[in-house]
Amino acid sequence: MDRAMQYDTAHLIGAMVLLFGFQLLYQRRIKSVLTTFAFQAGALSIAAAWQAYIQNSPHLYVTAAIALIFKAFFVPFALNWLIKRLGIHRSVETALGVGPTMIIGVVLVALSIMLVLPVTQGATALTRENLAMAMSVVLLGLLMMITRHNAVTQVVGFMALENGLILAAVGVKGMPLVVEMSVAFSVLVAMILFGIFFFRIRERFDSLDLHYLETVRGDRL
Amino acid sequence: MNVHYLVLGIPLIASGLLALISSLRVSTWVNVLASFSCFATSVALLFHRPATTPWLFIDDFNVSLVVLTAFVGFTTSVFSAGYISRERKEGHLNRRNLRFYHAMYQAFLFTMLLALMANNLGLMWVSVEGATLTTVLMVSLYRTREAIEAAWKYFILCSVGIALALFGTILVYLAAQPVMGPGEEAMAWTFVIQASAKFEPSLLSLAFVFLLVGYGTKVGLAPLHAWLPDAHAEGPTPISAVLSGLLLNVALYALLRFKMILSANGSALAPGPLMVAMGLSSLLLAAFMLYKRDDIKRLFAFSSIEHMGIITFAFGMGGALSNFAGLLHMTMHSLTKSAIFFAVGIITQIAGTKNIVGIRGLASSHPVLGWSFLICVLAIAGLPPMGVFMSEFLVVSSTFARQPLLALPIMAGLLIAFGALIWKTQNLVFSKPSIDAGQQYAPWALAPLFAHLALVILAGVWLPEPLVEWFRSVAKMLG
Amino acid sequence: MTLTSILWQIMQTLICLGAAPLVTGFVRFVKARLNGRQGPSPLQPYRDLARLLRKELVLAENASWLFRITPYLIFGFTWMAASLVPSFTTNLVLIPTADMITLVAMLGAARFMIALAGLDVGTSFGGLGASREMMIASLAEPAMLMTVFTLALLTGTTSPARIVDFVLAGGVGLQVSMGLALVAMILVAIAENGRIPIDNPATHLELTMVHEAMVLEYSGRHLALIEAAAMVRLMLYISLISCIFMPWGISQSGKGLEGLVIGLFAYGFKVMTLAALLGLFETVIAKMRVFRYADFLGGALLLSLLATLVLYVSEAV
Amino acid sequence: MTAQALLAVAVFPFLAVLAMLAHRQKAAPSLVHAGCLGVSLVLGTIGILSVMKGGVDVAVLPVGLPWLKAHFRIDAFSGFFLVIVNLGAVMASLFGISYVRHLTHPARVAVAYPMFLAGMNLALLSDDAFSFLVSWEFMSASSWLLVLADHEEEENRKAAFTYLMMALFGTFCLLGAFGILAQAGGGYDFDALRQAKLNGWQSSLVVLLGLLGAGSKAGLVPLHAWLPLAHPAAPSHVSALMSGVMTKVALYILARILFDFGPTPAWWWGAVIMATGGVTAVVGILYALIQTDLKRLLAYSTVENIGVALIGLGVALAFKGSGLLPYAALALAASLYHMLNHSVMKGLLFLGAGAVLHATHERNIEKLGGLIHRMPITAAAFLVGAAAISALPPLNGFVSEWLILQTLFLGPKVPNWAMKFGSPVVAAMLALSAALAAAAFVRAFGMVFLGRARSQAAETASEPPMGMWAALILLACLCALLGIVPVSATTMLSHIAQSLMGIELSDTIIEGWPWLAPINVTRGSYSGTVLVASVLFLIMVTAIVIKGFGTRNIRRSPAWDCGHKESSPAFQYTASSFAQPLRRVYGSTAFRAKEEVDMPSPAEIRPARLDVRIKDLIWDGLYQPLADGVANLSTRLNRLQTMTVRRHLLMMFLTLLIMLLVAALRRVMP
């Protein structure tokens, strides 16, 4: 099959990742957030695998495998377990309403496209569009982290962000260390989960602060 | 075999070893010895440079930083020996903690040295992340709620920062790959810098933005600095010393590597203004924050932010003088600030409090400690004949000459910060003593402090020729 | 420096001391007559001084050495200053010793000392006098110096003798600023000599007194010296005004003996006229409240400043 | 010459170390001061020699900025200031030898004192921006420690803090000035700065920064805030140096910037500086008038004299700017002469205050009095100083103010209205400040030394040890000498004028011994020598006549005081009642002075009260708002530190977005 075909497929998969990234923003129940994320991870692993195939660089298969096993299966399960274990609310608590979040998301995508547009010389269409999508996924992940109180949703947001990174990484030909990076990130995520569990962070990342604000934080006078 | 493998190997092995040793005295000794031998070997790098590989390399820029890191690592290990043993005695730490602590200490050194020597940008990123993880673990060492909270804040903010930095790195590769073809070379700094003139400028600009925010978080530039004061305050003081003294430098170093690529490329977005803006915001914010500090470690954490601001500003201004000043300031700051944290460690231990208001008249109760602490603070505040003055002299004067309007905020920031530091220190060192002179500390505990102070004063008066040469060549590269 | 200049200098020195009591006496005489009183003879001051000199000296218990040397210093400074003002000739050997700034400063030195003497014994009257004296001086001195400034701009010199030469050479003509300067200087002179409306030399035991309050504790020869100094100071101002604003007849170097004689007569005439005018002025005007001095002397200061500025307008410089 | 000077300076650190090591020995501080005396003598001689010889001598040390090295140099100008500094240092050290022993913490003083001297000397010697600022800061830091000598007192710490802040502000301003000059001249050494070619606004900026930088050290209104705080806090012989000498170092660098570096600034800067000087003089002395703390009073009088010297510099600049070099040289010489005189007088006065403090432990003049009986020598010396600083002939203060007045009289020769109108006004200010100075010092001397003792301490006071009054006597003699034979000093000044204005002064200022005449003798002349001689002669004659004429017998009796019987010394005129008329005249505007009389009705038995409220407008209007502003802002910003992690992430996100937008927009609109 010819290169154009390959590229289009790659874009298609990338677009899927982005799509799931959007979906994450308007989920109202944590369960569905997790499933959506699982799908995104899956899409990512497909993307990685496809790139591995068209760049015939086998090590990307490892990345794909990590994405599939660790993200698409282990993490959602772990989070589900956490939810049960810590009795976290089943519904997503938003700092910013879903509607506005979506709008901002669209704006972010527009911004990232606008940023990538001038990239012309040398860079193939592949990199351009791939990049646009990856960056959008990253920004959306960040957006999710700051518009959601809930610990679990924030973990998800962080991983979505990371998915964007991996997407970008696999998208460009012969990027070294992709595997190591995805491993490193898995470690990070694992630590976060560990932290959530260990420190009993029930509802939110920032809940730790709240009752300390008056006492410790920044030793205000 | 090459020296730098040795420099990297020693801490790596040591950390593995220390994870196994459970006796406090032994592990302390091992820690000190390992750090010392690491420093000793690193000195060899000054005289002969190992060959550059796509993975590791030594050049004018990182050689001085590597030696500095190894040196401060060593002195801090000496200091921590005394500090930790006292903490153990007072039962703040148990045996398991300490084992973990020492292992992590060496691991931390390793990751930083690796980050400095890394030629491959990805490797550099990985090791910076490694440094983050190890320090997170050490900050949470005391297991108090504050400590854990601080560690958590630190961890979350820095992992996001790290992620952004990685994206930036990928973008750089993205820019490099069409020109240099796929493969490791397209990620090795030494090769990239040569080809970067032909890179896609807009990609580089984009990359730099992500890198600035990403690594900037680690450097502690306002408004990305939130993690820094808490991490400094809640961790054990030796860690605060290395955090301020070394980790911030490493992160800044990473950033500067990319700045070089940009300035070599020319047509990409000029990194200067962005860095100047970040630097100024950090300087001014920190300067004002200093006034509200009651916790002595937080006070100096913010002063670190302030100085990182100055350094970033200097590099942002660019030009031979400013860059030179920036490099000098990096060195001087890490020496001075770690010395300050040594003193602070002892002070908090003998005073039994971190609250500045509770500590008075140190010069009367503990003259040696008090005066050396005062001198350290004066040094960091930029009074001659200490090294920081030299760099501030160059920064401010050259800024006045080129951008008088930019000089005003710098001047204001420095003045305000100076005011806060002096006011608080003056009351701490002078006035009627609040600590009873009976509270003793090991006399040799001040040795590392004196070593740093001697270097700082020496540098303020006279700089060795080769160092000057390196700095100038680097300054040229920084554009 | 020639023999004559030395001779004239000595003569001038003697005259400004010897004639001073007469002038004071004359002023009092005129005032008495204008008040319709008989009044003492103009020679009375001589008798007073002689009497004081003969009297024994009564010193307050805690009077210090400063209190005792002050009269001599005051007298010396005032006398010296007076003998440096060209009265009948400008051909005086010591003329270059002091210009007008120095003259003002010498009187200032005398005032400084007497104010200290007023404080020395530690009585409330002494302090009162001293503080008021310094307040008056703080306005009078600048005013005086500003008039000097005016003259310096106009004549290009601050030395009275040179000013005389310049004026006699007709270099000035009739100047508005000269007039202003004259008024200012007269006001200053009144204040400096403690005349009405600033101070009343003839009173004691009034809370309005200034000069007398400072010298309350003095007696005998000390008082004599101080009184004499005051008389000499009056003489000085009169001859200063006369030599600057009406220098007619003053003999300059090179003029012969007859010039000198003319100078002497002219001088005598001028002094008597001014003294009479002073007497007249003092009878028609009333004493001021203490805190109106500021307005009075402030007026003098402004006048003198105005005088300088007017010079530019009239393009004299 | 420079090398020797550097060697001599190098002794100071050793003395400091010595003091540090021997801080337990009782004798150490005195020995250190003795050592300082010796070294300062050497440096002073070097200064005199280099002034007499003129010419330039350079030395370079391989330290400091690597590519710059440390340059040092002595020319006539710096030599003159070396003389000023070390003259003061010698006297202060002489005084200190016995004074320091009686301080609460001699060791602290003994350590910092030599460093302070070293700093001042190096600042004068250094010939490049870097080493100058190093020594400058060194000077500030060491004097800061000296102000902190008695740091147990809260207000001393406050004073020290204020002082150090002002000092740093000054340093930054100078840094800016040097930076601009160095950019234009291509190097930080002063030679490069001399060659610097600046355009209009640059040179204006340099002058402005120089004025602020040097002014904050010299005590220019409104940057004078630190003097009245720091001088009382420091030990007296140190405040003598800080006030009499250190301020001159500041004027030194100002003069360098104005006349030596870069192109000559525009003439109107001269007018501006002249006006600033006038304001400084008047404001300073007005504040001095109402002080009750003796050393605060002296500090404010320093402000006044700095203003006077600054007037001279301003006029000189105006003349030079409009090409009237002889006049410029004259003005400069006058200003320099005033600096020299002021350092002597102020040294004398502060040391005198030190002697009083040592005898009574009392700085408040309301609690002193009658000391002239118990400390005659101190009183005599202080009297000389007071008379000199009130510009009374035949003392030195008068000569320099006379010269400055003469130059002001020449001011209208500048073909420009600002000067034509400005110089009379400034002359009026100068005259006013001189007259007020007389009032202030009559008050000071009268309250401290005259009258009856107002406190136990004042009654039991006694003359200080010989070491102290020796210094006082020497300085008093110097005051007289510099006033009576000014000509010999002015010959010295002519070399300096030569080195800065390129024109010899000797033919313009000296009309043959002993006549001192600016321009020529017909412009007005002065001779202290003749004056003193003839006044003494007249006094002698008078004395003889009286001896022959009157009775000799003296009767001691209680003070008459118009028959009032005053039992308690509390009935005496107090300092504040002395100041009252002047306060009424000037105070209402100058410091919003308000008097409230509470007179009880005849039936009541409560005492009547008179409350006087005085505002320090400059502090309330400038420094307090600054401090409050910083406090407020830091409180607001502190909220940033107490946000939740999510908010911090938000900050990161926003930063990223803003930067991305910048990057994007840069594309859209290049």
C-alpha cells in the first residue's frame, strides 16, 4: 500500500486519539471517564503499532504493548479499585462547567493548529498534522487536569496528556528512547496511583491543602 | 576507560550499596567517601576531556557545573553526616528512613551528573525526571503531613512540567529529523547544534516555549515556582541545600542547552524576551514574598527563586557580559546558597525552631556560627567582596547601559529583596540572644560552610583564568 | 600702601569710636526734643560710659570665662568692622582686609558671642533675648547679603571702597534697584541696631526687649564695652549707608589734603542728617509685636532680592 | 606613590584581624586605634605629597574582574580627598584610643573600624568602576556594622537597616551611571570612562544617577534620611568619620562624574545641582534647629554643609558648561575648600559631642548645661567648632562660604536666565542657612555648656582624658589656622583645579600673601591674618586703656535677672523654648509645627501645658509610603503562595498559553 495511504491511516488513528480526548471532557460519570480513557489508550497503542509497521521500527511495538496493557487495562482497573476502596464519588466534580470546558478545548485545538500551520519547510504533511493532533491532546489533558477536582479524573487527565506525548513521539520517524519514555511515564503514573492510595487522597488533589491553608501553607502571617 | 563513566559510576554503585547497609555510621561514612571520590574523579575532567559520544559528552559548559555539582555534593554529604546523626539522636528519623535517605542521596547525585553530562537530549530529560523522583522521596522523608503535602505538590507540578519539557524535546527532534535524518544523532546536542541553522524555525520556537515552561517549573521561575518553597522547607536541610544549590542549576542548564540551539538557528523566535519576562517576574515576586516569611528555610527558598530570576534575566539579556554574569551567578549562587542552608541547618537544630522570630542574637550566643551566617547572607545579598557582587555588578551595569528601563525593575527587585533579607537576618544575628549558648554543635560541622565561603570570597576577588575562558566561550555560544 | 593711608586708617579708627557716643546721644537728643522733652545733652553717653567704666564689676555666681571675654571680643570686632567702612576717605590701608560680606559676618560674630553670653548665666531673660536676637538675625543677615549682592552685580565688587569709587565715577546713575537696596539696608540697620520698631534701646523689664535682655547680667566695664560696641555699630551702619548711597565728598586715594577736609565735613553732615532722620523715624513709629518681626524683615529680604532681579530688567548688567 | 598607599591600606585588614583575635584583651581596641592612627598618618602624608607634586601615579593589581584587573591611581584630586579622609581618620583614631575603652562593646568597634578606614581610602584610590564600587560597598558595610555596635537597642538596628538600604540604593545608581559610561567608553576602568562619548540623554542620565547615588551617601535632601538615624547610633568618633569624611567620599565620586568622566554635562545641570544644594542647605539646618539630640543636630548640620558644598559644585559645573573656566576653577576650589573645612569642623564637633557623651552619658541637650565650668577645654574647643560651622570670621567655615558666595555673585555672568535668576536666590538660601546655623549652634552650645546643669549627670561631669581633648585641641587649632591663613590652603587647591579644569587657580585666587581675592582684588578681598592681627591689637589697646582707667575689683553675686529669684535650673530657657521663635517663623511651613496651649482657669490646680507637634514631612511623605507600599504588595502577593495545587497547575497552563500565543502572534504579525 502506498505511503499516502499509510499516512492517512496514521492520521485517522491520531484523530481517534484526539476524539477520545474530547470525549473525556464531557463525561459526567467517572466510570465512563475511565472507559473513554481506556479507549483512548487503545487507540494510542494502535497508532504506535501502525507507526511501528510503517516505519518498520519494531521497538515501537513495545510502546504499543505498554500502552495497551498498562494504560488500557491496568490503570482503569486500578482506578476502579481505588474508587471502590476509597469510596470516591461516582460523579465527576467540575471546577468549570462541561460546556465552557468544551469551548476552551475547541479553542485549544484551534490554537495548536494555528501554531503548527507555519511549519512548512522540510516537515512532511505527516509531522504537521500529527503534531497538531498531539499538541491538542496534550493541551486537552492539561485542561482536564485543571478543570476537574476529582483525583481520579485528574490522573486520567495527566495520562491523557502523556498519551499526546507518546502520540507525538511515535509519529516522528526514528525517534529514539520512545520506549524508555513511555516506561518512565508509566512509573510516574504508578507513583501517582500509589500516592493517591497511600495518602488517602479522597476527593481531590488539593484537598490535602485545604485544611492546612490557614496553618502551614506558605506560613502566611 | 573514560573518567566520566567513573564519575557517574561511583554514585550509582554507592546508592545501590547504601540501600543494603543498615548501620548509620557505616552508611554515613560510605556516603561521604563516595561523594568525595566522585568529586575527586570529577576534578580529573578539568584536565582531560573524554571523547564525545552521542550519549555523553563534556564541554566548556558542563565541565565546571559537573565539578561544582560533585563538590557541593561532597560538602553537603559531610554536612549531612553531622545533621543526620543529630536528627537520629533526637529521634526524628528511624533507621529505615536513613538507609533510604543515603541511597537516594547518591541516586540523586547520579541523576544530576547524568543530566549534566548527557549529550542525548532524551537522556537529559530522563535524568532530570529521575532527579525529581529521588528528591520527591527525600522531601517526604519526615512523613509529617506538611512533608507529604509538600512532596505531593512538588511531585504533581514537576511531573506536569516534565511532561511539557518532553513534548518540547520531541518537537526539537521533530525539527532535527528532516535535516539530519532519523536516529540518535538527531537527538545528540553536539550534532544538533551544528545543524540547527537549517532547522524549521517555527518548530524550534514552539519547542522552546514548551521547554521553558517545562524546565522552568523545575528552575522555579515564577509563576511556576509554587512547589519550591514547600519542598525546601519540609525536606531535611541537606536536601534543601542540594535542591537550591544544584537541582535548580541542572534544570536551568537543560534550558540553556536548548537556548543555544535556538540562538544557533537565528531565525527562530528570540528566547531572550521570554526569559527576561520570566526572570523579572520571579525576581520581583520573590522579592515581595520574602517579607512575609517566618520560616527561615522558606525565606531562603524564596531567595533562591529570586536568584534564579536574576540568572534567567541575565541569560535573557544575552551578550558577552550578561551571559558571563549569568554563568558566574549560577556558580556563586549554588555555593553561597548551599552554605547558607548548612548554617540554617545548624541554627534550626540548636534553636529547635524554624521560626525566624524565635531566633535572636546569634552573634552573641554563638559568635562563629552567627558571623559566618551573616557573611553568607551578605554574600547572597550581593555585597562585596563576595562573588555574587561581581555578577550582579555586570548584570545591572550592562542592563543600565543597554535597556535603562529594564534596569529599573531589576534594581527595585534587588533592593526590595535585599531589604527583606537584611532586616530579617539583622534581627536574627543581632539583638539580645534567645538561644542559650549552652546549645552546642559539632565544631567541624561548619567546615563545609567555610569551604564554600572561602571559594565565594576568592571568586569575588580573583577568578582562575581557565574558568574565565570556559565561561566566555560558553557566553559566546549562548549568543 | 602709603604712609598717608596708614595715617588715615588710624584717624578713621579713632573717629568711628570717638564719635559713636556723640551720634547715639544726638539721636536721643533729637527724640527728646521731638517728644517735647528737654532731654539730656548729646554728650551724655560719654558720661555714662565713663561712669560704667569706673564702677566695680558685679559678676553672677555662675558666670563663666566666656561671659568675661565676650565684651572684649564684641567690642573688638565691632570697632574693627566700623573702622573698615570708608567714612571720609577710601584711602585706608586696611580696606582690602574685609569686603561687605566680611563686615556682615564680623557683626554676626559679635552677635554670636553676645547671644552666648546671654545664655551663660542661665536666666530666663538671657535666653529670651538670645533666642529672639538669633531669630531676627536669621532674617536680617540674608537681607543684608542680598543688598550686597545687588551692589556687587551693579558695581562688580563687594568692597565698600570700590563701590564708592564706582558710584563717584557715575557708573550707577539713578537705579530703581539702588533705591530698593537702600530701603532694605535701612530696615536691616534698624533691626540690627535694635531700634524701634524692632526693639527699644531705652527700655528694660519688657517682655518685648531683645538686646537689653541679653546684657541684663552685665555691669561695670563689661557693660561699658557692650554699650560702646552698640554705639559703634550704629555708627557703622550710618556710615555704611552714607558711603554707599551718598558717597559725595568722600576723598579717594590721590586726592590731597583739602579733599580730606571736605570729606570730613561731608561725613559729619551726612552722619548728623541720618541720625536726625533716625530720631524722627523712631518718634513717629510704634514698637512691633515680636512675631511681626518676621514680616518686617522678610519684607527686607524680599525687597533686596527684588532689587537684584530688577537689575536684569533695567539691563544694568 | 600609589603602591605605597596600597601597602599602607593593606595594613588595615591586619589590624581588624588582630582586633578579632584579641577581642578578649582589654587593651586591644586602643592598640588597634593607635595602629589606625599611624597608618592614616602615612596615607595623609601621601595625599599631601601627591597634591603638592600634582601629576598622576598608577598601579594595577591582578584581582577583581578578570579582564579588567584592579586599577588604582592617585592624582591631585584624589590626593586632596586622601588628605581630608586621613586627617579625619587621624583625629578620630587619636580620640578613639581612649574613647573606645569606655564603650559598651569596644571589640565590635575595633574590628569594623579599620575596615571602614580601608574602605574609604580604597574608594579614593581605585581607578576602575569595579574596584571603586567594591570599596564603596565595603565602606558602607563596615560602617553599617559600626552603627550596629550597640545592636541590642531596637532603634539602632532600625537605623542601621535604613542606612544600609540607602547605601545600596546609592550603589545601584552609581552602578547605572558607570554602566552607561562604560558602554560608551568601552571599559570599566576610569580612563575609558573619561573617554566616553555620550549623547544628550545619556549624559543627563549619568548625571542624574550620579547625583542620586552620591547624594544618598552624602545626605542630599531628600535622600538624607539615614544620617540623623545612623550618626547618633554609631560611636562618636565613628560618627565623626561618617559625617565629616564619608560624605566627602560621596562628593568625590560626584565631582569625578561631573567634571572628569565623559563629556561635560549641559550647563543647566549646574543650575539644577546648585538649586538642590540650596534646598538641602536650608532644609538641613532647619531640621537641625529643632533637634534636642545633640548628635542628631550635628547630623542635620552635616546635611546643610553638604548642601553648601554642592552649591559650589553646581556653580562650577554651570561655569564649565558655559566655558567660563577660571570661574569654574574658582567655584570648584571654593567647594573643595568647604569640604575640607567641614570635615575638620564636623570632626571637632562630633568628637566634642563624644566627650560630652563620655562625661555625662547624655545626648539630650535638654538634660545638659553648665558644662563649661566642669569641662572648660572641651567647651572651648566646641565653641571654636560651633563658631566655625556658623561661618563666623576669622574661622575656616567663613572663608569657604565667603568664597562660595563670591562665586555665586559671579553666577549671573553665565549668559542664561536660569543662572541669572537662580544664583541670587541660591545666594539668599546660602545666607539664610548660615544665619540659621549660627542660631542652631548658639542653641546647641548654650544648652550643653552654658547656664546651669539641668541634670545630675551634667553636674558631676568632668573633663575627658588627655587623649580625647588633645584631638579636640588639635582640630580647634586647625579650624583657626585654615581660617586665618587660608592662602596656603588655596595654593594646594589650585593644583586640583588644574587637574580637573585644566587651568591654574593660583593667578585667579591669590593676590599675594595674605590677601585672598577671587578674580582680582578690586572684586573684594579678605585677609584673615590681618583681620585677626588688628582685632587682637584693638582688644589689647582696649584692655590696657580699661586697666589704666577703671577699678579692678570684682564682686560675685547671685544673678540679677531683673530681680527674679530663680531657684531651680528648670527655670532656665530650654532648647525648645529657644527654638520657639524660629519655629514660629519657619516651622509652620517647614514641618507643619503645631502648638497647643492648655491653660487652666485660675481656679484649677493642674499645670498648664504647651504641646508642640512637629512632622517630618520628608519621612512621612516619601519613606513611609514606600515602606507601606511594599508591605501591602507583599501581603497581596502572598496569597499566591496559599493556593491549591490545581490552581498552581492553572497558573502553569496560563503561562504556557500566553507564551504559545506570543509564539503564534509572532508569526501572524512579525
